[in-house]
Amino acid sequence: MRISRTKKSVTARGSYSERSALWILAAGAGVLLGLLSCSGGPVCKELGNCGGNPVGTWAQRPAEEENAKYCQEKFHLPPLDEYLQRQPTPVARMRLPESTNIDWCYNLVLTAEEVNALKSNLYWWENFTYSGGLVTYKENGEYTVDFGRQGMVSRYYSRTCLSQYGHEADCAKFQERLVVANQGASEYDFFDCKEDVVKGGCNCQFLIAEANAQAGVYTIQGSTITHFPNTPPTHFTQAVTCVQGDTMEISGRNNSFLWDRQSLRTIELVRLNCEDGKQGPGEAGVDCGLGCPNTCQE
């Protein structure tokens, strides 16, 4: 009987070990399947990588144009985490302020001064489409990249944010302060602020227009272009290209950002032609303006 019990015990232990192994295998397979199911694969499908000579000036095909190839990742990038600036110094046993619980306009410095009423403000945005791109590769190994981004944004400014430095302006007055503070550069424009009848404070809309440029030197190896910018950012980036006639497809290598432009993955460019008698990409008129040497006549 003792031997029988021992065998039974060994058999039981063996079956338990087998079951444990099966459970571990099943759990591992489940985790793997979960990772595979959660993974969306490459954010943007890489375009052609046939190589070719990129020398010349290239203009971005409008993203809305039929069959235009353009891919930009849509992702959330919060504003710089500066929420501890200008906050009261916490006393003992007092928790630091949580960044998620502070109005986005925490760094707004709006004073009662008439000359310099708006001293600080965070203009934050994301996911604007790159447009009007001009890319030039020179024979001497230099390159330039010029893009623009613009769009309307909406921001809410609480009454506390507006008055924390002693300025009790209403929304119309606050709108005037924003307009005056942003004269000249034209990066922020068309301000429109209205009173929030429920929460108080101001709901504002305005246009943000960003000039996005880069310059540096490049090298080519096969279909890969390596960019070494001499303007921020100062680290190199790589892209794969396919030049066919007057068209160039270019993608961030290994799904990286193109020229380190935030969220830009792939784009199709066409060779700038300022002598074809029609307005094309990279031109402000017929064979004039933007990338063309001829100025447009009014």
C-alpha cells in the first residue's frame, strides 16, 4: 500500500508539474498574442527605396491632392512640464501641486501694467499638418528643408489665471493684450476671446503659424541619406529615398521622423519647375514666388 501511495503521489506530482508547464506555456502564448494584437505595426508604410540622385529643389505635393503620398503620425505631446514654476513653495507635509490638476494657463503672467501687460504665455499645439515644403539638395553636400504648419487652436483661461497677478481684464481686454503682445512675428494671430458663461474666464481661439526650417550637410549610401543639421536638432537623422524622374519619395529610415520633424514619417516631393508656364507645388503663382527666383507680379 505504501508503494502504491508513493506511486500515486509521484503520479500526482507529475501531473501537477505537467499542468503547471501547460499553464505557463498558455500564459506565455497569451501574453505574446496580446502583444501582437496590441501592436499596430509600423505607423506609416515606408515608401520606395530605389535610391537615385536627389540633387535639386523639390516641392511637397499638397497632402489633400489625389494620390499624394504623405503620412504623419497623430500623437499626443503635452506642453513642457514646467508646472512647478511660480507656484507657492510647499510647507512641510504639503503635497506638491499635480500637473494634471493645474490650469494649462498656469504660466500666464498677466499684470496690470498697460505697457507690458502680457509677460508670459504658453502657446502650445500639436498635430498640425506640414505644408508648402521645399527641400533642396546641393551638389556640394549641403541641404535645406523649409516647411510650414498652421491651424486654429482653442484655449480656456480661468478667471483665477487671468487675475492671479492683479489684472482684472475682461475677455475683450484680454484679447487686446494678446493681439498687442504678438504683433510683428505673425506666429499667433486672429485672436477671438469670449466669456465662458458657465465657468467664468475666457474661451479663446487663435491661429498659430509656424515656420519650420533646417539646414546642414548630407551623405548618401545606396538609398539612404544621412542628414547632419547645423541647426537644432544637432543630431543626425536618416531617410530612404526613391528618385524616379521628377518625383522623389522619402521616408524616415526604420519609421523614424523625417529630418526630425515632429510626427512626420513619409512624404512625396516633385521637382520644382519654374519654367513650365503653370503654377505648381512650391510656387506662389505661375512660375514665380516661394522656391522660384522670379517674384510674382501683383
